Amino acid sequence: MAAVTAKPILFLEENQYSNFEWIGESQDGSLLCRWEEEVLVKGPVEGEGEGGPQEATSSLAFATQVAIASPDLYSAQVLYTFDKVVPVVQASVNASRTLLAFVTRRSVGDGNKYSAYVSEIAPQGGVFSLNIDCSRQILLEFLHTEETGKPLGDSWIAKLLVFVHRESIAIYSFPLSLKDEGSWVVEDQPLTESVVRSFVWAQWEPRHNHLYYLHYRPPPEAGLTLGSGEPEEDALRPRPMLTALQFHPGKPHETVLNVPLELSGLEHSPLDLSGDYRDQGLLHSVGDAWLDLRVVTSPSGAVCICHHYIYKSRLAETPADPESCAVYLAYSVTLLHHGCVLHTVVPGVPWGHAHSALPTYSLFGEHYLLVIVPGVCMHMLDMGLDHMPNNHIVTTPPPQLLPNAHLFQIVSGKVLSGRSITFVDGVNQMTVEVRVTKESLFSLFKSSTILSTRLAILHLAAVHDKDHDLSRKLMWSVCEDPHNLDTPSLLQEYLVGETYAAVHKHIDSDAAHLLSLLPITTAPFTTDTEYIESPAEENVRISYCLLENACIMLLSPRERVVRSLTDTWTRLWEHTTTRHHHRFSLTDVVEKLMVSLDTYKPEALSQGSTPVSPASPLVGGLTITSLGLTLAHLMFDPLPFNEAENTTSSKLEHLLSVNLRELSMYCLKHFPHESPMRVHAVASKYVCTQLQVSRRLCSILCSSQTLIPSEKSEKGFTFIEQLEEGVASRLFTLLERYHSATEAVAYPLPQGYNSFLAYLAHRCLPHSVFMQYVRRGVLQLNVDVLREIVYDLDDTPQNVEKKLEIISSVPLVRSLRTLQFWQHPMSLILRSRLHAGSILAGEGPGQPRTPTQSARINAQHLETKGLSAFPTSDRLSPYDTFLDLLTAKANLTDLDLGLLYEGTMASFEYIKPDLGSDCVGSRL
């Protein structure tokens, strides 16, 4: 799925630092790090505080240095050098790089002790303790809302967020002043402002100035739980609540979001402090080690709350080595913009690896959330705002990604596309670049056996990337294995996805809201999807549950502190308050067609294999020209059959009219105040694109097996006769899958396709199999196909039987027209008997001749043969008597005396004594 490139960090490769660790990240993407190095330090003086500048003798000793690395990680600048080894675990620097806040952790007895400090670094000055020393984790983050890169004037205030786990979150305001020497110093004691009193988990987002924290909503009073429908114990237990705060420059912060969460794995008591903290400065979070929670947001309004946990089956036996015990690694993603929760479960992960694994959640473009668990899985979750999340790419991580890696997304200095993310590996000290390229997607598409993943890749290429070249390449890959049972599903996804992408690209802006009703994918939004990798093993499972009756509090734009501001929360408000309709279902059109095609009478329509002429009107005033099918389209996607016909009606028109009518009515139903002309324009454009994409796919399938001729004379039936047997068989298999795919989504077939497929089936299938396709309605035997089959088969007794079976499988009018092309006594016999039967039944001549033609032919016959074909003395021969009966039922102009005569003669010459007339008549 992704091309991964791992490289060593440049400035670390040039310098061998001891005990190197990443301890923080600045808003501009610069990374804070610390290491131990032998430097020249001043000897301590009794009574002085630790780490401050001392006036004493200097000596070489190992000391801790805090530096800031550039976003591209090519170089690092030392910010502060201590006079000894200081266990710094997290740090933050303000935008002007005048103050450095850092947290230390020391082992005290059986536990750890955290302390918080602030130091002056422009230039290096004193270290000030915040007087916070506790066993709970501490996080320090500078607010960048008050700074614009450079301070204004000679004094200003630096604000620092101080997190103390389970106790409080506060803002410390440090007054700074510029001295004569050009150094910035802290003038006075900081002012404190309480932000949050108590929390279980918190995360700071420096790029958007978001603060998220998890706390427990107090249980309701006992009297309020009556009639709630929940057990009393469940109703009284505390519920986790996620709250989001937004900070503004020069304005007070505001609470923008409150949402209750149902997080699996929170069996720990809120007061359970067991286990060491996981100090990861690049995570910008504070919380218990067993609570792995991340919030990922995008400026477009997508909000993803990601929670990772592990569990073991109750039926599984614990092995002797607990580290090898197989557990389930799971994570859930609460998609607030869709109102649902996505649950993913990966089975069979060893406990040791699952316990130490650190999942990474990163936005990948506008539509995907990339989830990486090194050594376990790599998932691309389709969570964009356009449609419900139902096209996910599931695969294993590439070998370049080490299993013990801890990845943290960074802002690289070089310009990257939306399909590339750079991480820093905090364990192996390497930069890891993950790129989703055409080659990587194509490679995964070919190697994967999971239908859902292959559909998701095709959906990504067609809908989100609008990459027609990659979509064509993926279809060529599908053609390599035409017998695969997944082929029709992949072809359906190509048809629907490419159609939506083309309409989305060319639709007018004033009709863009109608796009929310158009089909975008064939993948259903089901509550449970299993990504089958091996039928004999457990597989990755993705399931959903809707956030029903969730008490979500989201500030509207009018309630915001800055009303004119457009950010993540205003876009989330717009998306969640907009009424979302179900998309138009193509299966409804399929059901309509199943009813209408039962009464469809194609006998009055085309006798050939080509579409309506360019001037022929379609239902609803639509023409082929108005649909945009120009000569350029036909040349770009050549087909191996001709597309020219002089008829004015066909099955194609019927299907297009049904699609147009149903889609127009559906749009007007959900947008009743919309202009009917605009709705009709969008529906017409969609139907037009359906036809274009359908013939493009047909061209891709045909060109994957053989070279399509450019000469018109070499196309059609002549082209089929020149194909090798193996090529013809593969081509028929592909076109049969294509035929099945178009029927499943009610897409039109190119004109000429039905006749081409029928004759191709006649050439490469056994006769018995061919007749099964005909009887099931898969193959349509038009007159031109029947004519070619009659010409192709010689008149051996076996082939005569085949011809009679084929001709008898079509309606009567079509069979009569076919018999006219068969120069054989059996054709004359059947035609004459049908003619006589029609006259005797009072149904007219039953022949496709006009009265003028019949009169001229009868006159010629009377001149040569007379009325008595078999004369006797009293004109009482059976033939004369039969003619008298016919003339009594019809006029002489209605009779085809020549046909009756030739049929009678053929009966004497061809019918053998052991061949009864009933046997012959039963053929028709």
C-alpha cells in the first residue's frame, strides 16, 4: 500500500550523543531533544540552586543539553546546557525562543517524582522552579496565541499551560522584560489561571491551539435514574466525557465540544494509579499508561477520537510464557462528523508485542486516516466528509518499518504532497517517510486477496484521486484473471466510482449540493465487515455502531467568542447540522427494470447491433449528441464492433430513460424546492456519463486481450472470426463478467455489444452451453446474429438440428426473418407452413411482404405455373383442394403462391418417410 523509506537522522549520524531522547515539539514543527555530552561546566558553589550559572572553576563533566532540531532534522541548535546530568523527560519552548519549560523525573523509592521548571535561554540564564513536585505526570506546553514570532516592545507576557495528571490544568503567565544587554529575563512571579480542575487524560494540539481532556461526568441523582431503562448500577457509574477547548490570540479560551464516550478497556477505577506513566514528549499528552487515547482533527471539520486497547479471549489458555500469549489488538475511532464509531480488531498478536506497541494515527490527505501499528498492521480508513466510512485498505506494514518502532508524525522541512507523511522513530532514531504512490497501490491491488481492500483501492483511485490512468491499470490487472469470482464486483465499483468522479469534475457549482445524492461506491455501509486474509485463520474485522441519542454539545458559530472565525469546529457544526440524505440506490433502478423489461417488446426495434443514430431522439428529449458522445469519445475508447444503426428505438434508450426518470424524481423528492431544470440537467449529465464510462470499461476489457482494429471493415463478426480460440474464450469470459456487472448496477451497454457477445459465444462455446445462455436471457439473438450463425454452420444433419433449435428459441417474427436467409428446403417448408397456418387462423399472410409485392409474385407464379400446381382431370388433387380453402379465407393478394409451391415441392424432396410432419412442425 505504501512505500516506506527509513533514513538515519543527519545530525545524529555526525555526532554520537549519549542517552538521546526526543522530549517535545514546537508549533512550527521543530523538535526538542536532549542528550548527555562531556562539556566544560562550572563547578557548583554551596547554597546555589541546581543548573544555574555558577562563578567557580571549570572542569569537563557529562551534562545534559537541551536542543531544538530543525523541521528537516538536518541540524540542531543547543538551547540550554546544564552543569550536570538532569533527567529531562519533556520540554517546550515559546515561539520567540526566550523561555524553556521542562519536566524532570527522578526515581524515589518504589515510584517516580516529577518536577517542573522554567529557564531563561536568551541568553542562558536562571532556572526557576514552579514548585510542583509530585508522583503524578506533568506536561508543560507554551501557548503560541500571544506571540507572532517576535516580541513587541520591551516587555510582554509568555503563557504556559501546566498539566498535572488527575489534579489540574492551569495557565502560568510569565512577565518578561528586555534588559540593556539584549537579554530577556523574568521580571516577577507568574500569575496563574485555572483552566481544568480534574481530568483523567489530556492532549494539547499545538498547531490548532486545541486542548482535549477526558473526565468523568458525575452520576445523576438517584431519583433521576428511575425509568431510564438502564440497570441502577450502570446508571450510577461515572461516564467518561471528552471536552475540547479552543484558545484564541488576545481572547479568552472557550469550551467548544462536550461528547460522552463509550471506551472499551476502561475497567480500571478512576482512582487506580497503578503502572508507570509513558513519557512521550512528542505525543503532547498526559494520562495513565493503560489509557491510549488520541484526538485527530482536520481543518475541513473531521474529528476522530482514537482509542487503542488489548484483550484476551476468555476461552484462550494462558501459555507457560505469558509474553507469547496471543491477544486481540483493537482500536476504536469515534467519527464525530459521521456520528458513528469504528471498531477494528486484529487477532493473534503476542502479548509482549501488543503491550509495547504504540499505534500512530495520522490524517492522510482529506479523506483517510492512516493507522500504523509497527509489526502488526497498516490501515487506511476512509473517513472523509463525502460519504460514510466504508472503503478501508487493510494490509500489513512493510518490512522497512521495524516492529519495535515508535512513530511520531512531524512536519518535514521539504514540501510534501498530501499523500506523503514523515515520521520520526523515537526508538531507532530514524526518519520514516511513508508515501502512497501509484506503484505501491497497484502492487497491493495485485497481491491482495481481500475483496474489500481491492475495492477500496479502486475507490481511492477513481473517486478521491480521480486518476483515470491508475484505474485503467487496475482494470487491466483484473483482466489477467477473468475467472476470479471477485471480477464483477470490481467492475461495478469502477463503473460507479468513475461515473461519480466525472460528474463531480464537471458539475456546476450551483448544483454541487445534488452530488450528495449520487451513488459514489458499491460498498455497503454495513455494521460488520471481515477482511479475509486466510480462510483457516481469524481475520481482521471492522465493525460500526452509530452514536444514537448521544448528548453532544457543540458550539454554533453564533455562540463562539470570535463569530467571524472559520475553523474545525465551525465546519464540524455545518456538517453535522446539514441534513444528510441517503444516496440514490442503483438497485431500485434494477428492480424497476426487472418489471418493465418483462413487458418490453424488442421486435419492433433494432434488427442489428448498433446504437441509435446521432439524430435519433431519446426519451425525455435526450439525444446521443446532447449526451456528449462525440467522435472524440468514440476514437479515444475504441470498441471491436461497429456503432451505427438506422433504427429509432432500442433497449439502450429504455434503460437510459428509466435511469433518468428515477434519478430526477429522487432528487426532486429530497430537494423539493430545487429547480426542475437544474435537476434534469444533473440527471442528464449523470446518465450521459454512465454510458461513456460503460463503453470505456468495455474498451479496456477488450483491449486487454487483443488489439482492437481501427478499420471499420475488420470489426464486428469479421473480427471475431479472426481471433484465436484461447483469446476468444478469455474475451468472452471477461465480457460475460462485464455484462453481469452492468446488470447489477443498471448501467447501459454500448450499442452493438449484445450481438458481438452472442456471436462470440457461438464461436467459442459448445452448442449446449450456448443454448443455456440463450434460454437464461444472457445472450440476445438479433437478426444479424442469427443470419451470421446460419451462414457459419453448414447444412449437415447435425447442424440443421442446431439451426432449428437456435431459430426456434427466438420470437416468431424474428425466426421468420431469419429463415429467409437460410437457403435450405427445411426453411421453405417451415415458412410455407407458417404462412398457410396464419391464413387459416385468420391472422393475415404472416409474411414480411407488402400486398404489392405479394401481388407481383403471385402474377409471376400464375404465368409460369398457373393455378394448378399438380393438375388432374377434375382438379381435385389435395393441393388444389388446399388452395381452395386458402382462397376462401383470404384474398389472392394475401397468398404467396410461390412459397406454397416451393414448400410443397421441398416436402416431397426433403421429408423422408420416417420423418413425421409433427416432428418437423414441433421445431417452431
